[in-house]
Amino acid sequence: MPSTPEETPEPTETPVSAETPVTPPTPESGGSGEPSEDEARELAGVVTEFARLIGDARAAARLTVTGPADVLPSLYRVTLAATVAIAAAAHGAAELWAARSGDDCPPVSVDTRHAAAAFRGERLLRIGGRAAPNPSDPLTGYYATRDGRWLHVHCNLPHHRVGVLELLGARAEPAAVAQAVARHDAASLEAELQSMGMCATMARAEREWWAHPAGRAVAGLPLIEIERLDEAAPLAGPAAMARFRGTTMPPAPAQALSTQAQAVASPGRPAAGLRVLDMTRAIAGPVCGRALASFGADVLRVGAAHLPDSRTLLIDTGFGKRGTFLNLRVATDARRLRELVAAADVVIQAYRPKALDRLGFGPEDLARIRPGIVCATISAYGRLGPWSGLRGFDGLVQTASGAAVEAARATGSHQPEPLPAAALSHATGHLAAYGVLAALARREGVGGSWHVRLSLAQTGRWLMGLGQRDTLAVPGLSDADVEPFRRTMRSEFGELSYIAAPGAVGGATRGYDRPPSSLGAHSPGWAPIR
């Protein structure tokens, strides 16, 4: 049987200050409510890593971190990574506000419990008072191989599930899949499944991954790449909004329009009036789009009717967005997308590298259609190396890069142990939002079209590079920990109880102006900006 890693999977919001909750007593602090010396060092490390990541030591003075140092049980610094990634996105929003308004860059704040809850958002989502369905397929999980190794097989998408079963010649039962996998060596079965476009990876130790050609390629890349594509003219700060006044092409019916595009920019909504095409699925890319929506952007998620998606993930990452269908292999839909791009500010895509290039929608193509565009590309294993073109998901990258094996060793488990959240995906999504917002801020001042690149594997390298901190005995988030960060919203799916957008800019909390909706529920058009 497999051991299954968790892959995941009118508004009534009430604002909450990220600085309101008080750090509770912990065993290590002796019940005083004050952090121990060790915890204080770890919290200081959050600020230090935040300043290092964004490349601005002065920004450390503008970050306030509240909450305990360790929230999620792990061998790795998952709580620190969650807090830093969310703080980076908030800082990117602060930079954009400063660029658009001419004001000073406002301070940002993050609570560690809120950050941890956000990283487990799909698991904490409630639909109509009940836990959301687990987006992980029963066949997804770890299977022992003939040579004593472990193989992680990902079957969450129907076509991947069918392909795995066909290759293995197995029934759609975990026991049957386990029996079939046990007849193969891990490396050879990994290669065969990957060559067929399926999603599987052998569990490796860290040293094995960094010695692997794919691991070495990832090690040569920075965490975030922000590259200028052309010399498009700058937008001249606050006056830039004037270029959008009256824009209505392509049109959309009034009931499909988001009010975000009509909002006035403010420190809490610095992206108001900006338009984002979210061409992503699963977690990382949709989290980026959701973060931009929480900062005021008009986000249109573009999918295709023939591409499956997890209902739970669609709901959890769909707050603040509209959703539409376009099939880029159909000429009229491809033309419609070009029209959307021509009036857009940002395009996020998480297809395999070069997939959209072949359809005429690569970053350079988008910059020609819309000079000044900011493109964000998110992949599983980065743009270099033999695995750069592979499909991949959070659990696969954890397994390939050594995180799951190292955790198993620490716990004494005989099989790989996943992280306590889809941490690579969530962190990549928030870091992508930071990259996009930072690029938008640069566009205001120096112009240009920009390309932001990240991958789950690059984020995994960053997480493991933070060093190990054994917090496996930490109890994790309790209902009481999560409750201050819950909000409710009515939707077509029923009443949703979800985790509010984490992090605050200038003391202003973030929120969503619309509930999630089914893909294809809206026309493929932008709201006019007034």
C-alpha cells in the first residue's frame, strides 16, 4: 500500500491585523509568553533572511514578525520559509505602492501562525461547514521497489492516473499498484514513466540529488530570476494610470466584471487597476495570482475545458479571480488571448517550459504584443538540465531533492516523510508574486518588459539551504491557532471558510473582493478602468 504525501491540495470578510495576535506561551519559553533565547534567534533569522532575499538590508527595519518561531513540525525551517516568502510578497507590494505613489515604502508585517495556516490553506478550507475533499488521488503515494528504494507516483490528474495504470498493467487499487511497482527497480521505472510524460520520481537523499545532473543544473540557478526583455518606456509613476482610462477591449458583460479594476490604489491595494492573466493550475501559479488579487489586481484565470483541475485547489486559490476558458489551439481563442494580452500588465504561466512558446505566447512574443508586460514562468525543475521539461508537483520535487528521505531518517520511518505542507508550491507562489510586484515597480521607474522565473526545485534548494531545525515534536496548528485568521464568504460552491490573505502592508490588511468561481464562468474580457 502507498504512503500518501499530502500534495495539496457577497463577501463577509472582517479585517484582522497581522500584529494583533499575541505569541502564546511555549514549553521552551517556560510559559512566560516571551520567546526563549533560541526562539528569539530563530525569529531574528526570519528578518535576516528576508533582507538577504530581497537584497535590501534597510528593509529589515520595515518588517515586523509576530508569533512563535516554530509552528509547523518539520526537519527543515518550513515556518521560517513561509514567513519570509509571504513577507517578500508584501514587500513587493510596498515597493509597487512607493513607485506608483511617490511615497516612502511602507512597512510590512507577518504573523508566523498566519503564514503557516496559509501554507496549509487547501487542507484548512471548509465548504458548507465540512472539510474540503482531499485533492490527492488514492493511488498517489510512495511505493517500494524491487531494489529496496521508494518511488513516488503522482496520479492526481486523470490522464496521469490512466497512463501509470496502463504502463504498470495494474488495476486501479493501491495494493495492485504496489505489487506492480515492486517488480521494478526504482531508477528504471522512474525513467520509463517520465519518458511517457507521467509523473514519478525515485526518492533520493540530498547528496544523491545534488550529484544528479538535474540537481546540479538547479544548483546553478538563483532562487528568483528577474530579467529585462526590452526597452519599453517607463510608466512615470502615478500618471501611468491615465493610459488605461476608458479601456474596454475586449468587452465583457457587466455581471462578469470585477470591481477591482475600478478601485483606487492604496498601500493595502497597490496593484489596483493592474490586469493579470493567470494561466496556471495546481498550487504555485494560482497562489501567485491569488496574492496579486489580494493586492487589488484584476485577475482573470484562463483555463481550457479539456484540462482537468482539482475542485479543492480551484476553490482555495480562486479567491479574488474570475475564470474563463480559452483553447489556444483554436484560432479564434488564440486571437482572443492576444487581445487580452494587449491590455494586460502581467501574465503568469506554469505550463512546462517552452509549451506556450510553441503556440506563439512565449515571454518575447508577449512583450511584442504588449510592450511593458511582466511575465512570470513557474516550472517544476527549472529552465536548465535534463529534467527542465518534465512535469512535476510539490511531492515529486520533495522526493527527488532529498527532503522526504532526510525527514524519514530523522523520524526513524522506513518510508519517505513529506513536509507538513505543500511548502515548495506555496513558497514559490508567494515568491513569484514578489518577483512580479518588484518587476512592476521597476517598470514604473525605468520601463521595460520583464521576465520572472522560478521553479519548485529552486525553492526546495533554498529551503534546504536554510539548514535543518528539528521541530518534529512541535504539535502544529490547533483550531485555536487558526481561528483568528479564518474568514467566511458565500460562493456558488456554498459558504466557504478559508484562510485570509497573510501579511499586511502599511498596517492595512488584504482581502478579496469576490469568491472563487468555476472555470469558464466568465467571459474572456477585462473590466473597464474608470
